[in-house]
Amino acid sequence: MSFFYLSIAIIAEVIATSALKASNGFSVLWPSLLTIVGYMIALFFLSLTLKTIPMGIAYAIWSGAGIILISTVGLIVFKQQLDVPACIGLSLMILGIIVINVFSKSTEL
């Protein structure tokens, strides 16, 4: 269940961050509310994850996957461009998440 909870936390964080962009500095009501609720859901499910996955590992996966997904949303939805160094960095994050999940024995307490 830990990785299911972590997945929910990641998705909620990506939705909240996307809504934060759309909220225009919390000046638009519905995206602002979605931002607040999304971050609450993300932190709740991240806290459940921390019961069984070490904090550093869970946070590395949560933040890394969130950055990768929100960069993709920015590219597709908000038409934000990524340069070559950004793409290289995101690729290294993907590789890091794969290494942690496939090779690390630290993902379960």
C-alpha cells in the first residue's frame, strides 16, 4: 500500500501545483481552492507513506516524480519550454527514481 499512497500523494501534488499556476496568485477562486485541497491530500498521503518507507527515500521519490510530472504538465498545458540542460536533469531524476525502486533495499522499513 505504501507505493499506492505515495502515488496518490504525487498525483495530488501535481494537480495542486498545476492549479497554483492557474490560480494567478490566489486571485481566481476555484484553482485556489483546488491548490489548497490538493496539497492537503498530498501531504496526508505522504504522511501515510512515511509509516513504512524511510523519509529520505519517500521524499526523494515524491519530489523527483512531482518535478518530472509538473514539468510535463508545464510543457503540454502551459506551453512552457525545456532546454537541453533541463531535459538532461529530468532524465537523471528519472534514472535516480528507477535506481531507488529497483536496487535499493531501503524502500521498506
